[in-house]
Amino acid sequence: MSILVQTDACVGAGQCALVAPDVFDQDDNGIVLLLEPDPQGADLAAATRAVRLCPARAIALSTT
């Protein structure tokens, strides 16, 4: 499974970076930065939670 982000949709809420800091960060403007596009194990679980928490729906999981 891989992570997809739409930076233009990001509103900078930061939930992703809080719940999955090894997968996501934020730039100086608060916009999501993808650190690990193919997380495994606990990082995948945290990234999945971040997808659910994103208020802008700027993060998605892809099976391809």
C-alpha cells in the first residue's frame, strides 16, 4: 500500500504529522510533506489513521 498526498488540498491542520511523524511532516507553511510513501507495520497503521483524520481529505491510500 502506498500513500498519496494532494498538497494543493491540504489546509495545514497537522493531524497527519501528529499521528504519523515518521510518514508525514509539514513545510514552513503547514502543508503536508510525505516522508515515507510506502510505510510498513506500525507506520502503515499510523498513516491509515492519518488518512481518516485529515479534514481536507488531502491524503489517500493506494493499493497500486
